[in-house]
Amino acid sequence: MTTAAIPAPVIRLARPEDRPELERFMAALQAHEQARSPGAGLVAPARMAAPHLRWLETWVEESGGVILVAEGAEGALLGFAVCGIGEDGGHHLPERLRRFGEVSDLYVADAARGRGVGRALLDAAAEAFRARGLARMTITAMASNPEAVKTYRGLFGSETYLTFEARL
């Protein structure tokens, strides 16, 4: 007995009609992160999803980036990636490397995990950044999210920077 192959997701630009699902995904992403940061005093996911998504949309538009969605065979959204463009100041990098693609948020719905959706979103993000003349891409994972750290190490290699945070 053979099992049917799961079709690859279609990766496309987010559209206005995707917004309700993107807000739901953003709330789920934040709930996932908050579960790994107990006591951090973060805003409740349901309250922050819509305003945070608006803020990200503005950043993406102003920076020249994109918001990508993964769509399944039935048309349901499976995940998203927020892809903006950042810039390192100073002159420690050659000019061609100062601007970079930044995947600030990546989410794959629970039912779609382990099916290559995140990889497809990251591949599409890399292509979008290359099309904009960028030569590097970054993504950040919470240290308390070992699954993401393992995945990103497998895709990107070892980390370049470690960020430490102190509450003041």
C-alpha cells in the first residue's frame, strides 16, 4: 500500500482577505512564545495580534519587504512569514552586505508542521530578498524554543550572534 504524497504548499504574497487568518496565526505564535517566557509581562496574544500585525505590515511596506503565506491544496492557509529589510549601521561590513533580509516572524499551523511548510516559506523569503538585491538573510529564535533553534541551525548553519537581555 502506498501513501499519497502531500502536495507542496503554494507560497504567495499575503492578500487583504488573509488578514483574519493572519491575526489568528499571530495570536497563536505569540501564545507559543509566551509559554516559553513565563512572567515576562507580555500583552495577551488575543489583544496584541491585530495591532502587532498592523505594525509589522507598516514595517514591511516601509522597508520594501513582503508578507508571505503558505496555502494548502484546499486553499486553507498553513502559515506565514513576515519578511522585512534591515540595515546594519557603521562600516564594519562592505556596502553590499549592510542591507539584509530579516524574517521577523515565521509561523506554521500545528496541523501543517513537519511537512516542509516552514522550509518553503523560508525558501520563498530568500528568493524575495535575492530579487531585491540582498546578499544575506537573518531569522531570530528564542533560546527557549529548541525546536526552532534546531530547525534554523539545519537550514542556516550556526548562529552568527547571541543576544542577551536583562530586565531593567
